Amino acid sequence: MKLLEDRIKEDGIVLDCEVLKVDRFLTHQIDAHLMHEIGQTFAQSFADLGITKVVTIEASGIAPALYAAEVLGVPMVFARKTKSLTMNEELLTSEVYSFTKQVTSTISISKRFLNHTDKVLIIDDFLANGQAAKGLVELCQQAGSDVVGIGIVIEKSFQTGRALLEAAGIPIKSLARIKGFVDGQVEFLSADA
């Protein structure tokens, strides 16, 4: 997605050989117009799969997932990283390791929001080692839901996440695939890579 790649080039900051900071438009401050375009792109890419729910993990996946859900006309459900006092019903849970935060979290979704009739599109902000998306797939499988696609805003293709998810046989659409970082600049894979 050229619009996203241009924004990464303009406002993304390479912190080291594996970390890209995109807090000016995705992970802290949200560019609503860009997220709307991203949501539309995901919705169009997965439109023919009968999606009934869009699932993400808090917090940076919420904006693109919400816009995709809006276009698809379905609910968006997000996995929580901490349990609140109001979450007193049975929960679906999974362990997720965060590459950027270097911590493992237990994520959860109430069983009331996913079931065996759901066809789920998972949306996430980044794909690095694939642990967040894998954890979301596990939550959906616990509910008996069918994960029909995974949408990733930014993929670091030089890490192992894509291979992990492809092994599960789930279609993946990444809007910006990063080949690597060279001299503080982002190098993208071609659109058909």
C-alpha cells in the first residue's frame, strides 16, 4: 500500500536493526484518515470470505481493525492484555510474547463474543515473530471459530512471523512488507513479494 509506505518513509523512525517506531500515526497518535484507508483495503481484500467478526489485540491494532469491521459491517472484538473487574465471565486465554516490549502477557476475550459460527479476520499492527497473531488464532480456535484471514499493517519480513502463520495455512495480507533497515532507512519488499 503506497500510502502507508510513504507515511512510514516520512514519519517512521528506525531505532535499531529490528525496531521501527511509528508512533506519529499508528502506535500512539492515530491518523484516522490513514486508518480508514487501511481498514478499507483489508475489507476489500477479505470481502468474499463471509467474515462475521474482526479480532485484534489491544491497543495499536484497534484502529485499523475497527475501520475494517465498519466497512465489513461486522463487530470488532479486541483481546485484552489485562483482566478488568468487569470481566467475570468465562474467558478464552492465550500467552503472547511482545517483541517490542520484551514481555509475555496473558490475553483474553470473553466467550460471549466468539463462537463456532464465527468466521474471523484477525488484524494486527505489526508482524515480527508472529506471537500476537498466533495467540489470537489460538483464542479463536478455543471458541471453535474459523480464522479465514490475517491482515497485518506493517510486516517485518526479515523476521519469522510470516513463516509461522503460513504454516497454519491462513491467508495473510500485509500492507507494508519491510525487507530491512539500512543506514536508518526502511527498505520495502516489492508488492508481489
